[in-house]
Amino acid sequence: MSGVRVLVGTRKGAFVLSSDGKREKWDVSGPHFPGWEIYHLKGSPADQDRLYASQSTGWFGQLIQRSDDGGATWEPVGNDFSYQGETGTHQWYDGTPHPWEFARVWHLEPSLDDPDIVYAGVEDAGLFRSDDGGKNWQELPGLRGHKSGPSWQPGAGGMCLHTIILDPSSPGRMFTAISAAGAFRSDDAGQTWRPVNQGLRSEGIPDAGAEVGHCVHRIAMHPSRPSVLYMQKHWDVMRSDDAGESWHEISGDLPTDFGFPIDVHAHEPETVYVVPITSDSHHFPPEGKLRVYRSRTGGDEWEPLTRGLPQEHCYVNVLRDAMAVDSLDSCGIYFGTTGGQVYASSDAGDSWAPIVRDLPAVLSVEAQTLP
Amino acid sequence: MTGAADVIRVTLPAHLRTLARVHGEVELQVSGQVTQCAVLDALEARYPMLCGTIRDQRTGKRRAFIRFFACEQDLSHERPDAPLPEAVAVGAEPYLIVGAMAGG
């Protein structure tokens, strides 16, 4: 019988939540790596039992853990993330040049077809790749070395590369997003990159329509239609119909267009989900009501999804990597909060129930659909 | 100064004991002069999963929130190639690798 495995990274460890296809009863495994920050963990699309996890603390730095048995056991692999070539500088908060310094891995993106190939998006913003299951990491320096690199600035959360999207129809095409530089595209497997931010407008930067400098929070793509991208920006929900060449706003009737995660229904490329957050100074849902908003029209027209979610006194946040979908016939959706809840919907968002309520603050959620 | 046969006792912080899958003190053989660098070289050779968790893998610089104590002294700011106290070198006292008190 088919099933689902939900991988949850938190401020104090990782958890693996498992269920059969009904998604009514859940087994909770964890905490794995208790006491460590787990920014992200993700499974290989080519091997459901191959998982990668980013484990870090301010004391002991960065580790990468790998599981070959679906999260039952883990082994530390390589953790040398050395920038290639000239280190160079980016812009610091005070406007002065600041050398690139590795801080942590924000996101791990396994290859679509080879479980030993995995990409890592890091802070300070850079893209690394391993071809041997995480033992060794090499930077793809063309991104950080883009001519705009010296002008990139960190956002409040650090200058992080948090989104990596691999185009399933065009093996050389990749997208990344960096706070606060913007979205970038490669058409040669990550060797060279160019900014793809035309149409974004960010009032928080001197030139609202600049080529780089935008605080992109998250980008999502449906694998069947890889030229369509959805973006949750610092403010504004955006859409591109030409693989990032241009963007237009689809915030429409959302109560606020600030937020972090964005995701797409597994079977309906025009069905999109966001979690509106009050503002950049109030990182909690409007009116204390936790509402996922769904658009079935590819944006502009949004409906609140509230059944089973707290509709009073709720002041949690949902971070950029903390929403995921499964691909069972009735699409499941999952998100985690900074209050430690992981909510699940097995009916495409119509109704919700918590799988767990009292985890540490959730940093990331990924879903694996098991045969 | 000590001979190559002496056993150096090293105490790790709890998270690194878990990572290295050890309990209690670690005992290491260090050849040549017993220095911070030599002890960490031997530690990382025995437990490669600790590489990068105590000092930078490329520069060898101590991580900011790691401290080295021994014989009731803070040796964190000593040169990595400075000889450690005789009591550590002969195994009478442990070399303490400590996570600095901070955070929550």
C-alpha cells in the first residue's frame, strides 16, 4: 500500500513522520540529531531511502548526514564547503565589502535521477554539488562569481541561497534564489548564471526594479510545466510563464502578500498555495488566524483554507522551506510552524489536522510519496 | 616533554561524543611533541566525523565557541603548536574540549 514520509527539520533536531496512504495515523520518529539545528532534509527522487540532512550549530559548525534506509540510521558524510578560487566580497550591512564566509547549508536538493548527486545552497550565498553521495563538495562558482556578486547584500536572516529547482524537462536548466539578491537561472548545469528578476518590484531597495537585490523568499515549479514559476517575494506573490524571463504579480485578493513558502498542487499546475503573513515587521498571520490560501486559477483569485487550523490567538510563522506536497491521488499538503506544529491535509487543503503539535520551531518540511 | 607511548586523555562536549559515538574520555596516542595541534590531528584521524567541528578544516583556526581547558587553565588562546602542560602530556590530566556556555 502506498504511503507518505514527511521529513521535518527543526531548531532542535529532525523528525520523520510516516503514514500509510490514508494519512490518518502517523508514526513519529525522532528527534534525530537532538539539540542541533536541522535547516533541511530531503530524499532523493531516484531512491526513496536515500536522505540527506543539513545539521549545524553555532558551536560545532556544519555537518551533512546521509541515510540509506529512509531515516532509520544516519552517517555523517563530507562537510568541507570551501569556496572555489578567489573568495571575493559582497556588500555588508553597512555598505562595505565583506569577504564571503561559509555559515551553513540552508537547502539540499538531490538530483532527479542519481541518488549520489546532490546540490547544497549555502550562506553566504553559494551553490555546491556532490557527485559521491555527500562525501565531497565542489562549488559551482559561476553563480557567486556573477558580475553582480560584489553588490549582493544579506537579508535579515543572512545572505542565503535557499531555493534550488532542477528542471526535469531540460537537464541543464536550474533555478536558484538568494536573499537578498534575487532569482538566477542556469542553462548549462550550473556553470554560468544570469539574474532573472525582470518584473519584480521591491520598494525596500533604491531602484525598485533593479536587476538584482530582491528578497525572493521562495520559488515553486510544477514538474509537468517547468516554464511556469511561482514566487513568494518579501512582499508580492509573482508568476513567470517564460522560465523566469519576466514576472507579473498574482497577489490578487490575498489579505496580505507578504509570506515565505509557496507550493503547487501535485496534479494541478494552476493550483497554488501560500500562507499570508501580516508584514515584514509582524511575522504572524493576520488577525491571529492561521490560513492557507489556495488559488485554482494560477494566482490572482485566492480562497482561505481554514478548516482544522486555529482561527484565533495564533501567532506562529511558516518559514520558506516548511511547506510540501505529496503526489498521492488526493494531493496531500503539509506545513510546519515556528510554534512546532506540523499540519497535514489529505484533501488538497480543504481540511487540516495536526500530525504533531509540540516540536521545536519547524525550519523545513518535505514529503516523500512511497510506493 | 613526553615519549610517544604516553596516552593523552581528551574530554569532548556531549554533542561531539554523540557524533563520534564514544562515552567518557577519549584516549589518544600522540607521537612527538604534545601540542593542541597534535592532539587534534590524532583526534580527527581516529574520529574523522569530528573534522570541522572543533577547528576550521582549511585554516586550523579554533571555532569561536570552542574552548580548550587543562590543569585549571584556559589554553584556548595558546598557539596551536605550543607544548601542552606536562600533566596532559603524560596522561595525568585530561585535555578538555569545551563548548562555550551560550544560547538556549
